[in-house]
Amino acid sequence: MILDLTATQMGSLQTPTNLSNNSCLCVSGSGGQENEKVSEGLLLGSERDGSGSVVGFQLIPHSVAGDATMVGSHDIVADDRDDLSEDAEEMEKTPKLTFNIIFVTAEAAPYSKTGGLGDVCGSLPMALASRGHCVMVVSPRYLNGGRSDEKYANVVDLDVRSTVHCFGGAQEVAFYHEYRAGVDWVFVDHPSYHRPGTPYGDIYGAFGDNQFRFTLLCHAACEAPLVLPLGGFTYGEKCLFLANDWHTALVPLLLAAKYRPYGVYKDARGIVTIHNIAHQGYSWEITTPEGGYGLHELLSSRKSVLNGITNGIDIDDWNPLTDEHIASHYSINDLSGKVECKTALQKELGLPIRPDCPLVMLGSREKQYEDWMRRTENLFKDKFRAWVGFSVPVSHRITAGCDIIVMPCRFEPCGLSQLYAMRYGTIPIVHSTGGLRDTVKDLNPYAQEGKGESTGWAFSPLSSEKLLDTLKVAIGT
């Protein structure tokens, strides 16, 4: 059996300050208006298929929705078939509303990615574009002189320059563009994005000018819909900006303070999505002193527009039937390929090829845990391998080759690793917190007359003893 952990996950058993990296939380607003006026903005309405089942959601302007009552899917009685059919027919007659949506993000896969933020901002825009929305993603054009620069091979210089005034000076930025999968991918170019390392730092730590670099991104993103002629036209002022994490959280402020006083972006709206509260999110937990990490009072004051959203995954990118990174393809109907993936992973990492319990650990970012991983590998060379760093192909091969993935996170607003694991037939064992509790259905063999369903095991409280007990149960089941 192969187990998979991440460095941050293992560390969470030892320190209360360590968090994992994936989450999604939205704080919406109208950019400067009072809370009581939020209802004049956008409403979230359900989108149904021909049978009346909810298949998605769409934003509806208040002026269109009027005084209609929004009914959640849990309020609909399954037996009311006639009502559902009538609702579905009525929705088919109603013109579908589309919006100009601007994603502003520090990373977007496949161009740049260090974790869940890159995954979400690389996949969600394409999903929204497939529903008819006009979608632009604005992110830095990172160049570090390595192979990763090739990811920008198809982008073209739009020959548009914009001067941004910030940090006491004037900065000129350029814009590059690629139209792919129905999305306008726009990259802000500036010398501060051209350096070795990750989007946020190098081997010596975080870059000292990150506040400057991402303030620049926010200013440039606000200019992009106004000045970039994409497909022969600009997106214009009537946009919905989706700002992701602290790197782009200035966008709604700029809309309200820099543009709106002069009559620009007066009809634009902004949503801030917090993917990880430790980096500035499950909505209730982050309003508590334990989960808010210093922001709980501010977030509590915005409860009326604070919503938690469970992550989704890109089922095309994460598909064991077609995954280009794994040794053998397999499906729920034929798991033989998973055995081959396990054998290939053991060979790649120099582990003995055997069915019982070598441990694989993938992680990076904090030196103390990276050093611990290296020391542990030296002590248990036939049982443990540490992969220090981040690699998309390796993460796919570990997910496919492992039997169990362990996520003992102290706090996890949502998480993606457990969702990827389920997709690949790898059983997640998680601490019962936040999004892990919401997405992993704990095994109960006595439920539903002995036919209880499960997607993994969840344990609580968070302790080494409880984790080991749960592992023993999982291995013995």
C-alpha cells in the first residue's frame, strides 16, 4: 500500500499555524456602497435542465429578477413533477443572461501554478465561457529563463501600453494575449515579473517587492477591459470582476475609489474570492478567532455577503482514462491499470516493488518540513520517499499510484487533493474539518441496511493517535 501526504499536511499535526493550500470563499460587494444596498446588485439563480434538475447557477441582475422569490433546490419536493416541468419550460423561454467576467489572479494553469489557486483560475473561466459568458483572465507574464517560459509560446503582444501610477512612481506595463478554449487569456508584462523562482519567491524566501508587483497587477487588470481590443472590441465598463486572494484584493477598492468617482465602471461589480485565509476560506470557520487568523472581525462584519463554495475539479485534466502523465490508464470498471501505476511509481522513486506500505510525501514551501522530509527519507530508505518541490506530472502519478491519501490538515476550507484522489480511486483519510468534512463521506457499514456508501474516512480530534487508529481501520477494511 502506498500512502501520500503533503509537507503542509504532515506539519499540521505539529504546529497550529500551518494550513493547506486549497479553498474557495467569496465576499461580494458593489465596490463602495453600503451593505443595505447590496440587494441592488446581482442575485444567484439556479439553472435547470429539461427534467428540472439543478445543473448550475447564473447571475441575475436585480432589475431583471424584480421581487421574485428565489427558491433553493432543497425546497422542491421530488413528487411535484408537474411544477418542475412547468419551471423548466418557463426557463427555456427566458433569454439566458450573459456577462463580461474578468478573472484577476496571480496564477492560472497551465501558464503558472503553485497549487489550488492556479487550478481554479485555469479551469473555471473555461467552464463559464462554455455557458456563453465573455471571460477574460488577467495574470502576470512570468518569465524565469527556464522551460516554463515555453508555456507563453502562443501569446502575442497586443502592442498596447498603459502607464500605472503606484508606489510613488509611474510604471509602464504591456499586455500579451492568447485566445484559448473560449477565454481571453491576458498577461501583464513588467520587469518585476521576470526573475527566477516561483510567482512569489525563490530559495531565499518571498520576494520583498510582492506588494508592489501585485498592486501593479490590480491596476493593470482594471485598465484591461477598457483599452484592449480583443476580437475587435473592448469588454467595456459593464463587467463583473472576480479578484482571487490577497494578490488581487485591491481591485474592488480601485473600482470604487479610482474609477467610479469619474463615472467609469459605475455599473461594474466585484467579488473577492479567498482561496486560503492564511495567504490573504470556509465561511463560518473564518469568522471565528481560531479560523480567521486576525481577519475574523472584518469577515464577521461582512457575513451578509460571505459565502463558502465547494471546489470543483477539471475532470478532463484529472481523468485516469486519458491522463498523459500516468503509466497506465484505468477506470472504475477496470482497475488493473492502477496496479501498473503503483508499480511504475515505485520504480520511479527507487522504492521496493511490493504491495505493502511505502510512504510517499510531496510538498514544499517551508524549509523546516522539507528538511524533516529529507531526514526521514535517509532513515527509512526502503519505506519513505520525499519529493520536495511542486511538479504537475509527479502529482498526477502519485495520485494514481497510491492506495490512500492522508490529509491531516488542522484547517481546510475546501481542498482539491481529496477530490482528485476520489477521481483516481485513491481513498482519502482526512481530518474532519471544513471542506474535508463536507466532501469526504465517512464510512458507516451499518447505514442503509448494511449498504452504506462512503468516499473515505474522516477522523477527529486532530491527533497522531487518532490518525493512526483511522489508518489501521482503513487498511483492515
